[in-house]
Amino acid sequence: MKVWIEGRVVDGSEARVPVLDHGLLYGDGVFEGMRIYGRRVFRLDAHLQRFAISAKALALELPGGVGAAREIVLDTARAFDADEAYVRLLLTRGDGPLGIDPSHCSKPRLICIVDRIAVYPDDKRSAGLDLLTSSWRRPPADVLDPRVKSLNYLNNVLAKLDAKQRGGDEALLLNAAGAIAETSVANLFAVRDGDLLTPPSTDGALEGITRATVLEIAASLGIPARVQSLGRFDLFAADEVFLTGSGAGLVPIRSLDGRSIGAGGPGPVYEKIRSVFLETAAGRGTPF
């Protein structure tokens, strides 16, 4: 692991964050997860744009702006020196006294981590994940807007824990109205009657970069795709379901709450989209 912190890149074992950092104390900050494919940071500019907007939404100043963050990501990726890797860029409110008042934090802290990641085991990625509906619901946008990729991930953590304790691989998160938001770590797609469907951000889904890329690939392949509200019934009726995310990649779902989805594994639409994604990912990245 390589970490950019306090103006330089260090080994992961040397990186330290003060105990009074408000990102640690209160989850006060934002982050981006990015992938390196073929020694290129996948869709770096799109990630940085979302990062900057998330920071603005929380009234967080991005030190040096997007340009500085871009160079930090590339410098850290260069230090890690791998063809494939995962990048985590974080911005916290910085150090401040105990108490949630953010006005006492004078200097935001920018951190970049580059390492390898394995969200799911290889056998599960091949055969498909077992998805369980979580009892934890996605907060509405007037509580915590899903378009802000904040450090407050307790909702996701509890949903993931719930699924794992019940023998599942991943948690399906619903909103207060019972519509599907996403999973604990990824966006969700369903294929039904040849159409590719994914929930909107208004239902609690992150506006994912990989999600957007899959929609673009579907259009290039002539696969009808649209963003619409989905319920659990739509997944039971689907021919295929799969997940997308920077950390997760593209992963098929084989069951929901103990019931098989479609043929119970990767489907033809998933395979077609995944093939194009893997062939073109490196070409859509920024070299370091």
C-alpha cells in the first residue's frame, strides 16, 4: 500500500491520522473509489468532478482544487507501480476540537491510498453472489443525499454485516417506500425482457461512474436501457441481475433471498457488457 498524506507519499504502515480529525470523529468528509486498469486510472476526471461536487455540497474546501487532487492520485499510483489497483481519495474536515461544530476545523486533510482490493472471492465473482434483502433502509435525500459520497457509511456497513451474518454475500438496500436503492457497495442492474434497468438516484442510488459506463456500453451494443424505480418483484422476475462499482467491478447475482435469479448465474447480457467493459477500460483511463 502507498499513501499520499501531508504532502508526500509513504508506505501504508507509516501513514497516520490525528485522533482529532473530524473525518475520524464524525465521518465528516467525502471520498472517491477508483480503479487502475492497464496502468491507467479509469475515468479519473469524472471521479474528480464528482469528488469536487461532493465536497462543495458539504462546504468543504478542496486544497489546491481538482488539479492538485489529480496530481496526487497520479503520484500515488506511480509510487504503487502496478498494472491493476484500487485508489481511494479522501477529503476530511481536518483537525478540530471535540464537538461537531465544523467551523473550528481550519485546514481540510486530503489523503490518497493505492492498494489492491478484493471485494468478493473469485469463485463468487464467477458463479454469482447470493443477495439478501437488508432490514436496514436507505435514508432519504433530506437525511443524507446518496449523490454525496460521504465518509458516513454506517448504513452500508450495517447492511453488509446483516447480510453476512445471515449467510449472504451482499445486502440489497431498499428505501423507506420499499423501492430498491442499491447494494451495500455497488449499483444494481436487472435485465428483464431484453431491457436493462437500474434504479434512479431519487430512490437512493449513487450516481456511479461504472454504472454510467455500463449504460453507455449498453447503448453502443443496442441494448435498450433505462433508469427506473425497481422493487424486489422486478428482481424475482428478471432474467439477469448484476452489480457494478469501482471496487466491485461487474459481478453477477445468482439468488435473492434464497430464490434463483434467472438461470442462477451470469447471463448473456452481463457477459456481453462485461466483455466490452474489460476490453475498453484501460483506454478510458489516465496514464501515470
